[in-house]
Amino acid sequence: MLPETERHVERLRNTVKAAKSKLAEARTLLGDNDDKYVSGLIRQATFWLDDVENFFIAMLAKDDVPPRTLAQESMITSHADFHLNQITLPLVKNIHDLATRYGPNFESIG
């Protein structure tokens, strides 16, 4: 992995770590609530956060022959950025907002 990519990966990891702590805070706010809707959202957000490390960053960590170019590594990190910032973080924010607003009394309808 090139030095430019390593810095980008570190930023990705820090963002994922912050999102996981926000998700953990939401779980704490929800307490023992076992609502299937919010449990499904939390499960999906957890999987998507793990995908950044287990798919995108793992792909960068794997040695390729010949080594990847900066353009190839940048393409992978830009896909990871999109996945994280456009898909996963809005879901984490939504979960946290629901947990903050309703707490353990959250109940989905339907």
C-alpha cells in the first residue's frame, strides 16, 4: 500500500471507529428494546461498517503482483468513501436520532 493510501485508510478507520461508538451509544440509549425494525437497522449498519474493514481495506492490504498503482488504490478508497459517507453514516445517524428521540420506548408500527 502506498503512503498516500495508508493515510486515507487511517482516516477511513477513524471514521468507522467513531461511527461504531455512535452506534454503541444508540444501543445503550435503546436499552433492552427488542423492536425488530430498529434491530434490523442496527444489524445492517454494523455489517456495512465492518465491510469497510473486511472488504475495502482488506482488498488494499492484499499483495498484488504487479503492485497496484496509486490510481487503482485511489479507486478502491473512493468506493470505500462512497460506501461509508453516502450509505452507512446516514443510517448510523438515523439510528442514533431514533434512539435519542425515543430511547427504550421506541416501537415501530406495522
